[in-house]
Amino acid sequence: MPAATTSSSDTSPSTTTTELPPPSQTEAPPHLHQVVLLASPGAGHLIPLVELARWLAADHAVAVTVVTLTGMSNPATDAAVLASLPPSVATAVLPAVSLADLPPDIGFGTLMFELVRRSLPHLRAFMEGGGPVATLVCDFFGTAALALAAELGAQGFVFFPNSFALISIMRHIAELHGDGVPGEYRDLPDPLPLPGGPALRHADLPDGFRDRTDPVYAYLVEEARRYGGADGFLVNSFEELETAMAETFRRDAEDGAFPPVFPVGPFVRPNSGNEPDDSACLEWLDRQPENSVVYVSFGSGGALSVEQMAELAAGLEASGHGFLWIVRMPSLDGNPYALGNAAIPGDKDDPLAWLPEGFLERTSGRGLAVAAWAPQVRVLAHPATAAFVSHCGWNSALESVAAGVPMIAWPLYAEQRMNAAILTEVAGVALRPASRGGGGGGLVAREEIAAAVREIVEGEKGSAVRRRARELREAAARAWSPEGSSRRALAEVVGKWKASLVDGNGTVV
């Protein structure tokens, strides 16, 4: 887990957020159709899966159980996300499994794949202990469970919490190794052309995909080889966001070349207003002019170096525009993923203490720096918000799209560079500042930051991005209207699931 101060040539209305329609609650029939949603660790995986569960239960009277794993995620965070579910959606947590035998330097992705694989016996026991399961829906890291679903007579679907682009890359990996010798791996081409999408530079491939010698690459190859056995895929996107790629997958499904892929997004957290401690930040926004504030956040997992924090502060100050910056602790070891950072020594445990001296005082009239957290969906929906400096996590990107807010793409890790390419080159809702060192992973200088902020808020190139953001805001709302493309796609999928629980005499089994 998306318009801006208008320039003299941009006479469009000020930004408003188009809320996605709420699910229409329906009564569940006495015979419930059970669907199990298996979530991989991490809020980026759990949040959209929870939103999928909400819609399945409310719009289709499907009995849904969201299953989470123990380990590699914060139990309190998981519990908070799951608490937002209606009572009609059940939840279950599988018992812990041991990962102690794995090397200490093993990568995060490899740990995720191993955690799912080792949890399969517990998942089997859970599925066998309840009523008939129509469908198991796993996400990107969980396709090892597809064979279990088939063995238990359930359909197996894969939910992608991100874009069509990642499915396309995984499909390419499977094709690249179709005639390969087991244990021998081939690098993806550079650049990698995505059918209906951009040609991804090697540097923009997700982590783990750039080097065949990376231990996680072997897992990716095996995951990709399982895709042909899936009954279908659900992707957290919508047709107008990735039109050409959606059409490519539709044609291939009709030709039998690949299982059907259903765009059922965007799944965006409700703008509920129930978040804790959000009043100060929103009250500050209430005092700002419309389309005047640049929102800056790198997600719960992103971390900047101390040097990069200083450059960002200087760039925001030099831009002349208002800003709301969610400041998190810096990385001291060069790792942009916060959960893997070295410990912060001494008493500087306040993120704001790492900002340049005098910065807060000099910008107090037009900027606000907040430690660690803000109610992002509500911030993006606020009339004062003009643009979003984003790490390009897919949940955040869709929240920005749904709010009609253009982005400055600043990817840090995982698949975020790929997402940045989609948002800039395909969707056209983002600008990407240049960085030193090339490849999108170097230092972004203060001059580039200031120029990007001015461009996205008031520039001529930014005008096209702002206009496109407004168009996609409306398209996102249409996708989830009663006859919208995503709503119809989900209804088609649910029809397949329910049919699998009906025997030849029309009786629900």
C-alpha cells in the first residue's frame, strides 16, 4: 500500500479525493463457501489481503478466513490490521516454525519463502480441520501452498499485492528456465521488455531478480514454475492503470497460454478517521492553503542515510513550498530497509534529532516534521496536499492514485524501483529525480529535490502529471463502482469459487 497546486496554465478544479464505494453488506447463506486467504509476513502483504477479505465477505457473502504466519512480522501491527475486519471474517494464526538452521546472513526474501514452506504442515492441519474449502488464495511468497490446495480438492489462486509488472517478470523467469537443467540459472536480459509495459533496466528489477547467484533467485525460479498450475491470479491493480499489460494477460488467458489474471484493485484502506494520535498533523493541514503541501514519507520500512536526510531537508527548504515530512530513524549501515538497520547508538533516538541544525526553526512557517507516523490515507485525501514524495511501495502508490495526488518517485528497496518505472513510464502519475551514481540507488542531491518539488507542484511537465493523477483518481473510483471493471472481475472469480462447491445435482457440498 495516489492533484496539486495548479500552475498558471492549469485551470482544473482543486484536488478532492474520490472515495471508493463501501461494500454493500449482504447476509451470508446458511451454507457458507469457505475461502482461505494466506498472508505472507509484512503490512504490505497483509493490508491489501485484508481489504480483499472485507469485500469478499460484504459483497459476496463468502465465508473468509485470513491466515497469518508467526515470525518475521510485528504481532501488534498484524493484530491492528486484522482488528479492522468485520466480525464475519475469521482469522487464524499458524504456529511458529523454526528457522534456526538457516545461515545468519540469509536474505529476507529467502527467509520469507522458507517460512511459508515450513508452515505448510500447519496449514494442512488447519484446512483439514474445518469445513469444505473452495479456494486457497496465497500471495507472491506462498505458491508452495498451491500443491496442497490441489491435493485437498480446493482451487488455488495467487494474490499479487502489487502490479501486473511483477507477474510479467515471474512469467519471464519461468519461460527463461523452461528447458534449463535443475540447479542452473540464467540472468534476466538487460533491459527486460515487459509485454504492454516498459523495458525495465537491470537496476530497476526487484531485489533478488538482478543476480542469478543470489540464493533467493533459486526460490523465485521454483515459484515461477508453479504458476502454470494456478487456477488464476488476482492482482491489486485496475485496467486503466496498466491497460496494455492487462490486455496482454487477457489475450493469453483466452489462448490458454497462461492462467487468467483478474485486476481486482485498487484495495485501499478505508479513510476511517480512527487512527490514533492523528489530530495535530491534520489540524496543521487544515490551516494550509489548498494544494500547497508536499507530503514526504518513505513507508514503515524505508530508511535514508544521515547524509541523504540532510540533502532532503535542504531540498525541501530550497523548494519554497510547504511540506509535511514523516521523519524516521536514519540508516547507519547503508541498508535502506529499516528493519535491517544497525542499532542507533547513544541518546539520539528521536528521528527529529537527526535533522540538520536550525532546519525546523527556519521552516516552521511552512513546514511540519513529524516523528515516525501519520494517518497517510487521510493526509493524501486532504485538500491541502499537493504531491507525495514516495518510496513507491505499491500500497502507498495506490493510496496516492485513489486520492488523485501526483508523486515524486523515490524508490528504496524490494520492488519499488520497478513500481517507480510503472508510475512514471506507464501510468504517468509520477516524476523521478536523478540520483548520483546512476541506477536510481545513489544520493539524490538537494538541487534535484528542490527542482522536482517545484516541477510537480507548479511546472509545465508537472501539469501533465497532475492531470493524469486526476484522471486515474476517477478511473479508480469507476473500477469499484457497481458495474466497474474490478468489481465485475471479482464477481467472476467468486462465481468460479462457489461453483466448485456445488455437485452435479446442484447441491452445495
